[in-house]
Amino acid sequence: MSHNSQTLPPSAAVAPAPAARAPGRKRSLQQRRARAAWLLVAPALILLFAVAGWPLLRTLFYSFTDAAMDTPEEYNFVGLANYLDFAEGDSFGVLADPLWWQAVGNTLWFTACSVSLELFFGMLLALLMNEKFRGQGVVRAAILVPWAIPTIVTAKMWGWMFHDQYGVVNDLLLRFGLIETPLAWIAEPTLSMWAVVIADVWKTVPFMALMLLAALQMIPSDLYEAARVDGANAWQRFRRITLPLIMPAMIVALIFRVMDALRVFDLIYVLTSNSEATISISGYAREQMISFQEMGVGSAASVLVFMMVAGIAACFLWINRFSHEGKEAKE
Amino acid sequence: MAQLTLDKLNKRYGEAAQVIKGIDLQVNSGEFVVIVGPSGCGKSTLLRMIAGLEDISGGDMYIDGVRVNDDTPSERGIGMVFQSYALYPHMNVYENMAFSLQLAKLPKDEIARRVEEAARILQLEPLLQRRPKDLSGGQRQRVAIGRAIAREPKLFLFDEPLSNLDAALRVQMRMEIAALHRRLKSTIIYVTHDQVEAMTLAQRIVVLNRGNVEQVGTPLELYDHPANEFVAQFIGSPKMNLMPATLVRAGEADSVVRLWSGKDLVVPIATPASAEGTKVKLGIRPEHIEWGSVAQAPNLADVLFVEHMGNETYHYLDSGKLGEPWVVRDSRRSDIAAGETVGYRLPPEHCHLFDESGKAFARRAAGNGASRIPGVDAPPITFAEPARTNALH
């Protein structure tokens, strides 16, 4: 204020000056605010375009070419041939590749299993942590450990735990008499996907639990008391009070987790060496691009991965916006 | 409508903290009882124990003669209105009121009938499809009450229901709650820290302090015959003035006290001979002190400041080294100014006398000199152990 009052007299002295300038050029306060807002947002937009928009456009571009990984500058446009092409009564391209569809199936299966298990266990943990007990703070901190461990480390760790001869998982199962001979968790195609799911659930349950816990703590305790007076038992209180009120936060957490799970790569790649039984769509794209040096096909696969993730995310957002309960509690 | 009986009700947290210390109380069918006390006195805890939201550590609770200590809130058949209203934010007004009825698996048309009846009583019909966030404070309050009404409970519990409302709305809702009670004739237990709410709403007031019942009685009984210093000062605003004195002559009809100023005053209060010579406190309400001329009045004091309310005037008199200033309320406008010296008189028929422990001696005079409250003939208060014997049991 003091600064203002000091500069006021001189500007008052030249008061006619703005009028002397072209009257139309004086921007309104609203316009100036909008300008300042764009200036402030610009760095973020430029950065986003550089690291997300540009690579995406490049990938889209290459998906229509026959470029190879080592010579990306030599390419011919091949139209949609990388996606799907028919020649001599046979079909080619990513969409005609059975391995792609295997990867799609694997990815959807992985996503459905791991996210629903995460939601289930995350909810249990969140409800538990929402209760008052001694050592609550320690538990809340400790629960974050799996989330903090890098995925590569998680994969290696679980790789050892699942080891068919020295692994702790087989050891425990044998000791408890649940199995008679050690299981080949990683090598056995029917088991390897479960190994991946278990490792992923272990790693990401803390995230889900903390998201849900934050939502649970927003619910005032007197709502539960009112529900008790109204005669609601524990399950009814959960179903009719808790669940609708945490739904918006739950959907956001699910979007995060589903998008992460659809893009899964490193855990599977390290834990099961990208075997066909567990290959994900990201793994497929990588294989085309790096192992086979097929930049065009790899790009086409990447674009399909992107479209799939974006499409499912859009569905979730749509559900969130139009679901009755989600809409209400968000407001 | 139901009768509620509390028998030596106790609440303990762990070994040390006893927050409710053996409360005996009987609430008659259709009665409006207000539990009042300063914050932290245990009144909300007591209400939550009655509701079944807090466990009872000791003693028994009966509704219509049936012991309900181990019943859940809904089994006790109570309806509760929370201070924060505690409306379900994701349900509209109709769903909020219907929730308990749906849980009780009532037929749909019965639910609709009851909710519409409650909505009609509380004028909520145009709001049934709204959600709590689209309602004003007073409307939310009415929905909270409607939710309790729809259950047709035996017992209504109100936990400081008006404390979140602004002053004007509070007065309006107070009248609505009083009208509701006349209409439903239900048993209501109402907790508040506001003695004005207690005085205006209650048929009987329970004054609670540190987990003990200080006194139970009609509003005017408490005003005219407070059982002890605490009740005397808690009920009435501005609060009763207390002046140090010595009991120089005890008597069954009149007693003589010597005021701090050395003057003797004969008051129509019975005191036991054993109390003669002990220190006592003389209590007098602000509206009962009378002005006198400086030349003739028995007492003189300097006026510290004067508050003009328009309809009445408060004068704060310097009590010297005795502590808080004494308040004199004049129902007229006053031309007395701060700094003036005034003479005043303490009319003996309006005086209260408290012994050293704060217990009141029995007054012969009734209240403001007005006739006794109809239907209350026997002196309602006995003075031995106020916490126990005053609870109507």
C-alpha cells in the first residue's frame, strides 16, 4: 500500500496520458487477467507438448510408415497397413496378429484381476486404518513401503520369492501341506499370470488404501451415529453411507489404477521375461519396436495401446460424471 | 410417548475419569425435560447414553419400565436430532426421512404416509426432492427433526439443536419446537448450554454440573429457589449477585446476617442454629436491588459503567476488593452515569442465603413476591445433598 501511495501522485499528474493513447488499446482488467493466466500456464503447456504431445504425434506418424528402428529417416507411407492389411487372401498388421490379441487378453485379465483385488484389499486396509488404535501412525507409514519400492526391485524380489526351488512361497505352501511338489510359478503358463497379479497387488494396495482412507476420513462420524439411531447395522452403514460417500474418490483411484495396469510393462517384463503367457500390450509394442526393429508396426501397436487406455479412462470419467451418487458427493 | 427412568447412571472412561456420576432421573410420559449445564458438564454424554450411542458404565436405564441398557439405539425406539443435523448428504430430504423406515422394512405406502405426515407437520413438502446442501440452516434443522418424527419414536432426544443457527432463527425454531411438543405430546429430552432455551422450552429443567445433577425443577422453581450457588448463578442473566456476609443470628423464620459493610439485614430465610456465626453468601438478582437516595440508603457504591439496552439498563457497581462488580438491572431508562455514587437497598424478601459449601438455606418468600406456581404446593426443594435428593425419583 505504501508503495502505491508513493507512486500515486506522479501517475495522477499524468492522468490524461492513457486517454491520449489510443483509447481502444487499453485492455480491460478481465483481459489482462486472462493474459496473465495464459502466460503462467504457458510453460506447463509447452513442457507437456514437448514430452507428451510431440512423441505422441511422432508415434502416430510412424504408425503409418514402414520405418525401421535403426533407420527411422528412411520410410514410406503404407497407410493403415501396420494396423490391418489384406493381401492374397491373407491378413497382416497388428490387428491380424494372434499374439496382439493374446496380449490384449492378458492385459485385460491382468487389469481386471489386479485392480479388483487391490480395491478389495485396499478397502479392507482403509477401513482398518480408519479405526482408532495404538500404533496407527506407524501402520500408516509402514503400509507405504511396498508402494515406495521401485517396480524393478519388486519384480526381482517376487521373482526370488516365487523361485521354484528356493522361493519362500513354495516353501511356505509345502510346510503348510497345501502343495506336495514345488510349483513353477514363473515358468508355468497358468500360474505365471497369477504370480504377476500377486506381485502387482502387493505393490499397489497401499496406494488404493490411502486414497480410500483419505475419502473415509472426510465422512463426519455423526453420520454413522445418525445411521445407528436409524437402525442401520454395520453392513448397511457401509453400503448405504460409506460407499456412496467415498464413491467419487474411489472412482478416481480406480481410474489411476486401471490406467496404470493397462500400461503394465516393467513388472511383467522383469518377472516373467515377457513370455507369451503374460505378455501385455505394452510388452507387445516393445517387442515389435525393439526386438523386431519394426518401428512402423511398433508405433501402430503403441497407438492402439494409447487408444485403449484413453478410451477406458474416458468411460470412467463419463461414469463418474453421470453416476447419480458420484455426482452428488462430488458437489 | 414413554417414561424414562435413570437409576444411578454412571459413565467412566478408564479408571480415573468419571464423567457421569450416578444420575437418578425420572422423565414422565409426554414431558419436555431440558438438561442444561456449562460445557463439559457431561450433558451431551448423558444424552448419548440415553440414545445408546455411549455405553453405560454403571446403573440402569428403563424406558416404560423395561431395562434397555443393552439395547441398540434403534431397539430403544428413540429419535435423535444432532447438533450438526447429521443429514445424509447423498440422499434427498425424502430419502433422509425414509431411511430408518426402509431399514425397518416397512411397506412402501406406510413409509410414504409417515414421511409425508412428518413433512406436512414441518412444512417440508416443497423441499422433499432437495438435497441437504440446497437447504438453509433452518430447513436442515427441520429435516433433522422430521427424520426423528418419521420414526414415531417413544422418546425424542435433541442435542443442542439450535446452536448452529443465527439468533433470529434460533428464536423462531425454539417456538417451532415448543409448538411441535404441544402437537405431538411426545416425551422430549433436550440438551443445551443456553439457559434461555432451557427456561423457555422446559417443563422441567435438569441442571447438570461436572457429571452431577445440581437441581431438577420447573424453570421458575429453579429461578426462585435455586438449591445452591451454582444453580443460582447459572439460571438467570445477568447472573445473581453474591455478597459475603456472616450469619449473626439463626432462626426458623428470620435470620440476621451482617453484610461485608458491617450493616445487619433481617432476611425471611430459615437457618439452623448450628450455622450461627458462620460465613455465608447473600444472593440477590440484578432486578431486585432497589435504588435509594445517597443520604438515606443503607449501602453506597460507585457506578463503574452503565449499559443501555433500550428496554432495560444494566448498572455495574464497584464491589471494592470483593471481586466482580455487582449488577443492578433497571427495567426503566436510567440517567445514572458511570462514576456516580449511588445508594441502594437489598429487599430482604428477595434475598437468597448460601452456606459456606454453596448450599442454599430455605427461603420463606416466594420468588418475586408473586403467587406460587399453580400445582406446586409443597416446597419442591430439600437441601440435604442436592445432587441426590432433588432428582425426582
